[in-house]
Amino acid sequence: NAGVMQNPRHLVRRRGQEARLRCSPMKGHSHVYWYRQLPEEGLKFMVYLQKENIIDESGMPKERFSAEFPKEGPSILRIQQVVRGDSAAYFCASSPDQGGKTQYFGPGTRLLVL
Amino acid sequence: SQQGEEDPQALSIQEGENATMNCSYKTSINNLQWYRQNSGRGLVHLILIRSNEREKHSGRLRVTLDTSKKSSSLLITASRAADTASYFCATVNRTGTASKLTFGTGTRLQVTL
């Protein structure tokens, strides 16, 4: 049973470009969470999705950021017109339900904006 | 201070010694979890303690929870060099619809030979 998969592992973008980060949850998991980690800091919640629904996006910046979790395929975190401040590690986690149980984290995507 | 703030920020000990890390939080919680992160890697779940539990053990790990003080501690006994990592506590709030984790800033543990 493969763990949470994220790709790419490293992504370099120039200012103004778009970044697309993918997350495939563990098999059987229908809940996906995205977190952002700035250097030397803890993880900050961004968005929580179930299949085809955004449940909580209270941690997501209002502009340029969007997330989806389609019926088929991975969850996508999309950042438009990236700026240097978007440089961070973005982690995806999945869980089988919403009951506050363990979230399983992927290896993360490290985004560098030049 | 932020929800889930760890103390100390950094800790350096020798192999074989015990390491204790503390975490404080602000809101009412459903549970509290501890995670480990090796440098440049993802997070690994260590242990979950529910709000109605006071102490929990897992191998060399011992976690306590004091809801009256809104604090938790993680004890690693007989530390090894492989325990070198950052350790984060994370809370799941009692209110709200989502089981999102609120992380602290972490304790960076260095275990030397």
C-alpha cells in the first residue's frame, strides 16, 4: 500500500509563472489536506478537501491560490503568478475520514521562486 | 504566541540521554499529536493522545497531556543519533468542521555520539 505521493518533489519557477503541485492520497483515503512550511517554521494549514468538494479553505490566500480534488485523479494545488514569498515546502496529507485521526503526510514539494 | 508552541526551540544531547520537549496550546482540543521531521523530508506521525487521556507510551516515547494547563510533553528515552530531527506537536481543535492540524514551530533535537 503506497503512501501519500507528491510530485514534483522539487519545482523551480520564475516570478509570474504558474506552479502546479500534485498529491495522490493513500489508497482508500478520501480526505486531503494541504499545508505550507516556510523555512525554519512549522506547517500551516491551507485547505481541506474531500472528493470534488472544498471543505475548509480558511488557510488559503484569497488570491492566486486554488485547490481541487477531482473525482478521478490527484489533488492539485495551483499557484498562479508566483512571487518569491511563495517559496516554501508544500505538504499534502490524507486521512480515511474526518474523525481527527492520524493524517499521513507525503514527502512534500519544495517550490523555489527565482 | 502561536497555538502549539514548542519549548525548547533547540535541544542538543548525547546519545543515551533522555530528551524532553514541551508544547503549549491555546484552544480546546480533540486530540494532540506529535510528529517528527528529518531535515528536508516529510512528517512522520509518532503518537496521538486524546483529550481525555493523560499519558501514553509507544516504545521509547512517552507523551503526557495536561488539558488544565493546555500543555503536553514528549519524552524520548535512551536517545539515539537517529533521533536527530525536528519534532512538532499538532492539535486538532474541538470546534470546527475540519480535522485540520495546527502545528507549533517545532523543537530541533540534535543527538550526538
